[in-house]
Amino acid sequence: MSQPGSTPSRPRRGAGCLQSLLVLAVILGLGYGASKVFGDKDSSSSSSASSSPSSASDGKGGSWKVGDCGGPDPENKPDGYRAYDCDESGATFKALEIKSASIMPNAIQCPAGTDLIIQVSRVFGSGDNKKSSGIPTNTVCGRNLTGDHPGDAGAGGGQLVKGDCITSTAKEVACASAGPDAFKVLDLVEEKEECPAATTEPMQLMMAMGRPYNVICGGKV
């Protein structure tokens, strides 16, 4: 699948879900463009994905937990997000996994099924500091609450995982609409020699700090 602050605006109600607010700069959309040696495509913002996590402030020092929910922040459009109780109408995603923050976007590897990645930051102060990046505290791997899941294997979005489909230039595409030149990702490894026997197109990527793999093992769809 494809490749990368604010202060609270109103009080939160208690009981169970995260009560702090957050704002993000970008959502996640990963993919890989390539020539002979493949390199990461530039990160552009997208509602389904981005190659680097966003910065955010949560007001709670990064105390996100698996199962917490969030959604767009109407006071910080177009890319702002905040925490919501999971039963609120503004909630659009749920946290699948919580990871540490990282200054290397490629080092953030969320589980399969992740539709968006959000880097949460702690912000001090208020007013003009609302949109500042703050101090990164952790990373939220989120899954949409609706039936739209670009992060699922083969769906064409999110981080690249086994089961996704790519073009001959390593650009991720939805398997359902893949052309005759497409390949299925059989594995993501460090060396070509580690690719499974069914691999017909081992794609060597350009070096990227923090990324846990350097080769996409492609096989015929």
C-alpha cells in the first residue's frame, strides 16, 4: 500500500476515551515512484494517507491509548485533527496501535489495516501557538471508523504491506484495478536474496533512513 499543534478548545467529557484535543498537519499516504533504482515518492497530503506523520498537540503529554478515537478539527482546517470520544459524531478514526514519535518518517511502521498515521506533539502555551508543531510525543496508527479502508492489503492506500499491488515503477495501485504490468508485493526485505521463490521483479529502493526494508519483492498478480 502507498508511501509519510494546538491547545484545547473546549472541555472534554470523561469516561473511557481520550479527553485531550489534538491538531495535525498531514495525514498518511505512502507510495514508491521509481526508475531503475526505486526511490520514495514525495509526500503529498491526502485524506487517506501521507508518507510522513503529522505533528499534533494533545494537551495530555501524548497519553494516547489503543482504542482512542479522533477526527478532523473544525477550528484548524484543512489538516487539523483532534481527539474525540468514540461515540461523538466528529470521530472518524480509532487508534490501532501507539508508537513512539520519530524524526525519521520511514521508521514509523504501522500494522496492516492502518488508514492514517498521526504524530502527536505536546504544545505549551495558547493563542498564536495553536498551529505550532510542539514536542513530538508518540505516533497514532489509525483505522477509519467507516467502511472506507485504503490501508487494507490490496486497497491501494496506506503503508506498503505484503498483499498490496504496485506498477513496474513501484507505484502502489489498488489490486482490483491493477493493469497487466502490475505486480503483487510478496515481501519487503533488506536484500534481494531474501525474496521468496515466486518473486519475478525484485525492486531495489534507494536508501532511506529508518525504513526497515530496501527491496520490494514483486510477483505477478
